[in-house]
Amino acid sequence: MTTLHRLRSAGATPVLCFFYLLLAASAAYAAAPGNAATADRVTMNDISSGEMLFRTEQAGEYAPAVNLGTDVQMQISGMVAAVTVRQQFKNDSSDWMHGVYAFPLPETAAVNGMRIEVGERVIVGQIREKQQARKEFAAAKKAGKKAALVEQKRPNLFTSSVANIPPGETITVTLTYLEKAVFDKGRFSLRFPMTITPRYIPGTPLATSDTINSISEHGWAVGTDEVPDAAEITPFLEPRLPAPGHPVNPITLAVDLNPGLPLADVSSAYHAVSVKREADRYAVKFTDAEVSMDRDFELTWTPVESQIPQAALFTEVHEGERYGLLMVVPPVQAPSQVMSRELIFVVDRSGSMSGESIRQARGAVLAALGQLQPQDSFNVIQFDDSAQALFRSARPASDPWLSQAREFVSSIESGGGTEMRKAIELALNPLSENPRDTLRQVVFITDGAVGNEAALLKLISERLGASRLFTVGIGSAPNSYFMRKAAEHGRGRFTYIGKVDEVQEKMTELFSSLQQPALKDIGLDWAGKGAESYPTPVPDLYAGQPLVVTARFANIDTRVQAAGRTAAGQWQQNFAVGSGKQSAGIAALWARDKIAHLENDIVLQGETDELRAGILQLALAHQLMSRYTSFLAVEQKPSRPTGDDPATANVRNARPNGQGPQPFAYPQTGIGVIGSMLYGLLAMAGWLVLLLYKSLRHARLRNVFRSRA
């Protein structure tokens, strides 16, 4: 069933699944002595946050290593966070080993440092062009030198390879990054991802020997024409669930918060924390000594009402150039008139939404339906392998349409793949003409667990038209990179709901934003020469959202005028760069924002030599990880004795908290290749019966609701 789910997630038809099962089983049978997989042997990408694999004597097989835990230290000053992530592993074997390690980080992080400690040796990483780094790492590994290579697979997913680890030694992998705190609705927040929701892989499986090998050598998915690197972004889950005193992938965390203004509250919605105030600083840590890495951590701090900032400017001089981080909170304005809206609610009901996530999704839509106004119209779309709309076109927000919608939403259950393209095409294709003064808003409720992010972002940009796309992230570990970028390309905003009891509050906040932008047509006029700011163009802002930009400017006398339109008319505010508060890390954050801007151009235009050169130049100049650069650390002298053949170990990714079982993402068991094939064929027969049942059930539901429409 594991292989079947991999192929099904890759978009294979039932017949193709059957032949791939036979082909994969035959290839594995011929290649694996003894025809059996062991329960403690896994594959290269059976990894996520805090996972180390040690290679064994069998090609493509790895044995588990001991994860000694993860420690995170956050230093937050004003709006800038400097984060250190430290993970320790121990080689308990009597052999030299090579290791592979994977981890999630925030998609907005500027990763700017890495080092490896093996025993008393400290190897500091240097940024390199990616292909050059791979060549140097391979040479160092072959020469018996201790070395480490850290690469970006997605903006929020990284992998690390460690070579020539001595027996009995402890390995410490340390990464540092910078990030901007988020300010919204009068409060600051910072997120730290801890685990990875399995991504859906669309497309046709690539029929090559590398594809077949990827079934046993990499993650749970095979590469496809839409996601060729599927195996590298689909780490396995740990079947075990956390138990009291026995966390899965344990983590400790400490935060030193220096907000720069009095606070009314410091809290974490998803973890129990203790908060100790020391003068103007706050020390935060988990209430328990350590917790499982099975859900994202979010820290929130709220200024006292009289101290909520209306503007803030931070500056840094880096290598002779001046950089700034500007935050402006637009004034709150009552809408000049109540506009009619067409709201399209899109609900992800795929397999990754099982458990707590689908309950949150249903609750979010039901809460939204309850906030519709008489002048509004609406429709509901659900999707998994296919997408279906409740009504042929949007219906008035009144009975009996609302009653039908509530019944429809309450019946939604999870299952199937995440064919998000079909849902986006349906949602962004208006089925009826709207009056010119009607706002068309699409609310997309999903965990974002897809592997073809770039293709979907391009589709959103191409199909958006006059619509606006608002994303609602569901579950304990959503793909926030895709969710945030989808809202950016859709000129909307991203909202995260991490648990059921947040649904009403978060949807109420979202609906207050949906009325109309608080500030639009925003422009920045830099009086100084050579000023360059990001994001560009500046997106519309919604109620409670601030304007946040990073900039590089030529001199201290630079002044900037921010202007835009509110419901009450024109708004503007002036700032002098020289008056900003000094803060380290602004230059790196500006470079990260510019890289993100160039990556948006890649999504829309495709990869070009010019865009690649631009990103590479920035990343090398500011020592940042990117799609074209990697961190490499190599010791000067060989340490592994000549002639030794390094063996190799794994701790798997914790299942996202509240998510139902995802059998395809669990590591293979010890039933053998032929046993796996026969079990897969039996499972496929059951899957076909279930698919037929689902199709008939969906057809009945559609007929019922469409007959009422």
C-alpha cells in the first residue's frame, strides 16, 4: 500500500499504478540481496526536522541514528529575530559513517550561517555556488575529510549532508538565520516550523531507471513531469505518536524578547510556555523541559494599547551601504460605502486534511457563511482529485441557499489527492457577470500540501483577473511558503488557523479585512539617490495590516514619503532615514526580500541567465542560502583512515499533530519486496472499490444540490 499511495499521489492512473508496482517490485527484487527490507533500514529522504540517516553497506539503505534533540535560541529585538537552531546526533556504531539530515525553516528566513562540530573539531560553513559546492563536498567525502553540505530544496525545506563521521562521536549541526516579526491586528508574532505535512505530487511519473530507484532510495513519492524532485521533498513520517515523557523528535526552546515597548501580553497559542520579565526584556521557554516537534511554534506579543506603534524605522550600515526596515500602520477608516461581494469558498478535502484539519476547514466555512451580508452572493467548491462547485453560479446569501450550503459543508470528508490546479481554475473562472461595483473574493482553505508550488503560483497570476485570493492555512504544520505566496500573487492576505477553537476569531478577523483594502495604490517616493526597496510593487493592505518594506539607500539624508488611498481619501506620511533605530541584520533581510522578488519573476517568466545571476550575486555578497547557493564546510586534513568503507543511520519526521494516518508516508516494513507488491495489489483492489463508491456518492450529492439550485 505504501508504493500504491506514492504512485497515486503522483497522479498515476490505476492501470499505470499496477504496472509500476510490478516494475518496481521486480527491480527491487533483482537489486536487493535476500529480497527483504528491514524495519530499521529506511531511504535517503525518510527525514524531516531533526533526522539523520547513516548509509549502510547496501546501496540506497540507511540505518537509524540517535537524535539527541534540538535546541532553538531566539534573540528578538524590535522587529528583527536572530535565530540559532542546534541539533545533536551521535554515531553509536563502530563504523565511520556518512549522514543526511533534513529540516524545515520559515520561508521568509535569511539563512546566513552554518557550522558542524564533531568531537572537538569545529568546521565553519562558507557559501558556495550550488554545483561547485556539490563537487567540493563529493571530493572531500572521497578523500576521508569531515565535511558538511546544506542545500535549499524549497524556501521552507532544507537538507544537510555530513561526511566521514567517526564512530562514537556526537555531531552538532548549527544553523543561524534572520527573520522579520509579523505585525497584524495590533500584535507581533513569529513562527518556527517543526515538522512537514506530506506534499501531494501531481503529474505523470517519469518512466526512467532513476524513477524506479527513487522508490527505494529517496522519499515516498516518485518524480513526475510536474515535480521532478518529488523524492527530495517527501520525507517519511514516524508511525509512533508522542506519549507523556516520550516525545517524538524532542526540542527545547528559549526566547530572549526585547520588544522596545511595554507589552500587555506574551503567549503561544499552540504550546504551553513560561514567561519571565526581566526589566524591559522577556524570557520565554516551554513549560515542559522538551516537547515533540509535531506542530509549528508561534510566539505572539501584544503592546499595551496606548503603545501600539504607528510607525517604526530600523537602519543598519553594512559594508559602507545603508539599509532600512520601515513599518507603517495605516489609519483605520470606516468603509465609505457597503459594497456587494461575490465570495467563493474553496475547501481542500484531500487525504492530508484528515483528522483535525478537515474539522477546522468545515468550521472555517461555516463561520464564514454566518458572516455573509444580504447584499453578498456566494458559492462553495470542494476538491481532492477533482473539483466540484455546489451551485452552477454564485447564489444570494439568503435561505434556502445558505441552508443548502451548510448541509453540503457539514458533509465534507477527507480523502483523495490534492489536484489544486483544478480547484484554482474553477474558482478563478467566474460563471456569471458581476456588477462593476462587486468585489469578487476567493477564500482558499487548505494545508497547502503540494509539491508543484511554482506552477500553481503562475496559474494564480495568470487567472486572477479582477478576483482577489485569500488563503487560510489549516492544520498544525501547513506549507506556509505556498500559502503566503499564493495570497501575494492573488493580491489578498494569508490567515493561519492552528486549532479548532481559533476558527471563529480568525474568520471574523478575515471577514473584517474582506470588506475592502484599508490602503491601496501605495507608492514610496525616495528623495535620496539610489534607493531600492522591496516588495515592489507594494501590495494592497487590509484592515490591521501594516506597510513593511526593506530598502537600500545611498546616504543618511535620504527621506521617504509613503502614500496611498484609503476609503476616506488620500493618505501620506514622511520619514527621515537618519532617525531610524540601529539594528543588526537589516542588510541580510533586504537581500532576502530582493531574492524573493527575483524568484517571483522566475515563477512568472521562467528561469533566465539574468535572474539566476542576480540571485547568485546577492546570495554570495550577503552569504545567504538560496536556490543557487549552498553552505559547505570542509576540514583541512583527512581524518578517516585510508581503506575504511564508511557505513551509515535515521529518526523519522513526527506526524503533524491532529493529522490522521498517512500510510503512504510511513517507512517500509520488513515484509519483503514481493510481500509489499502483493499487499499493494490487494490494497489497489480495495482502492478501486472505494473510488467507485466515492464517485457514485459524489454524483448523488451533486444531483441533489443541483436539482435544488
